[in-house]
Amino acid sequence: MKKFTVLFLSAMFLFSLAFSGCDMIEDLLGKIKEGSGTTETPTPATPTPATPTPSTPMTPSSYSQTGYLNGPGDSYTFSVDAGTTKLVEVPFEYPKGSVDFWVKVIGKDGNTVLGDFDLDEGSVIQLINGDVFYLTVYSKGGAGYWSANYTIGAEGY
């Protein structure tokens, strides 16, 4: 009885494969037909010329950085990849009057200091002529939260 069941199930499986449009069976039938002596010359496809894609303006992307500085000497570094954007303004929010927070801007080589800014004298850092910049927010006095929200690729830049 077991042999009959196994044979019956195997036959049903092969039957279902044959009539279900299985790619393996179609491939096998195609190979059998190819070997039967008839050959067909394939028609070459007509090449379609590439359609040039118009350049699209850069879509503005907004970014946000936040952190907490525990006191003098504490710092946090993040990168701003301005790409080809000519001007990126990075405004900082922090507890004005109760802390002494500064921002050091370093170029993409990681060594060249482009500026060291006291946020009490201006809380917006301007990054010009695209590229990658590293900004380090650090405390010379006091502790508190800070944030920087900026957009890259804004219209007009």
C-alpha cells in the first residue's frame, strides 16, 4: 500500500508540474525541440536610443542635530555634507546667558580649522562653497542642551 501511495503521489506531482506551466518543464520541452533538427534564426532586437534624463534641481533636505554638554571641556562633533550647495546656514539653539558654548568648524581633511565661533556673538554658522564640514560644539562654561537645524539644497543656494 505504501508503494502505491508513493507512486500515486509522485505521479500527481509530475502531472501538476506538467500542466501548471512550470518553467522547468517549458525549458525541458524547449531543449527537446531544439534537438529535433529544426533551427530558427533569432531576430535581432532593434536597439532603442537612450532618452536623456533632464537634470533635476536638488531637493532640499533638512537635518537636525541635538545634544547635551555636561560642562567645560565637553564636546560633540557632527558632519555636514553640503555637496555642491553654495551656502548652508546652521543656526544653533542653546541656553543663552547661562552657558558659554562655542563651535569649531573643520574642513573635510579633518585637520584644517576654518573657524572657532562663540555662539554668544552669533548663533548662525555659515558654511560656504559646498564640501564636507565637521562642526564641534563645545562648552567653555556651563552645561545644557543645544540643537542645530539646517537645510541642504535650499532654493536659491
